[in-house]
Amino acid sequence: MSGKRSLKRISLIGFLGALVIFLVIVSYVNNREGRGSAASGDIAHRVYALLEQGDLDEARSILVKARYDEGSAYNAYYWLGNIELRYTDPPNLDLAKDCYLKALGNKRTAEVLMDLADVYFREGNVKKAESHFEEALEKEPNNERALMNYAGMLWRQKRHAEAADMYARGVKVNPENSYAIKSELACRELAASSVE
């Protein structure tokens, strides 16, 4: 179990870092457009502090309010979806999907497409998951996270040859990704053994 906790802790650290960047950007845009610099900075600091303390409800509350700010709606929906998908136990797939779809209504980014693909896969809707991964990779062909997640989905479906090819693309993007290297080899072996 400690490996799962470590992975979740690493994911939370990555999430917090990305959230801080988002809030700094929102603050910058608000400053540039004359929309209250002190308030934006306060929100960024409050949300970051709340997430560090594990107070998802209060962080969620602040992001819910940010949805109504035209410049923040996309990011607010995206991060609300992330909280519901990755930081609630069990994940609230319906709410995460709703938030991601609303974020996509504002802007179709590879990030949101990947996370929505994850939701669809967890729901068992492989076709929709695959189409969202493919769209994300059309937008960002070298997105390592999209490549690894798509490859993982293919592996879990026992589509080993396709998974191996996707892992190989990931290795080209990041030749030092030992997980991708080992996974590509494992998938190639599994694909070869299923042919024999």
C-alpha cells in the first residue's frame, strides 16, 4: 500500500504545482486587465494552502466561485474535475466528467481531453476514451502523459502490439523514461507470445 500512497502523494504534488501555476497565470491576466490583483493573489494562496492541508472542500468552494469569472472558467472547471477524479475516494466520475465537458466547452486542450479519456475508460466506454486520447495526441503528438496513459489503456485491454507502439513513441519523447522502456519490451514480448 505504501507504493500507492507514494504515487498519490506524487500526483498531489504535481497537481498542487500545476494549480499554483494556473493561479499565478490567472492573477497575471487579472492584473493586466485591471481585475483586482490583490483578490487573485489571495485566492491563489488560499487554494494552495487548503490543498496542502488536505481541505478539498474549501478548495473546491473557491474554485466553484471562480467558474463565474469569464477568464477563469476553463481552469476552474478543469481543476474541479481533477479534484473529483483524483483526490476524492472513491472518484466522482459523473461530476468529473461534467466539469471536464464544461472545460472543453471553453477550450479543447490536450490536458482536458486526456483526463476525460481517463473518466470514459473508468466507466467502461473504451471507444470514447480512445477517441479522446487520439484527439489529445493530434493536438500534442509528443505529450508524454497522453502517450503513457493511452498505452496503459491499450495494455489493460490486452492490445499489446498497439500498447508497445505507443510506449515506443513515449520513449522517443523521453528516452530516459525507464517505465516506458520496460513497458514497451513487456508488451512486445506479450504480443509475440500471443501470436505463437
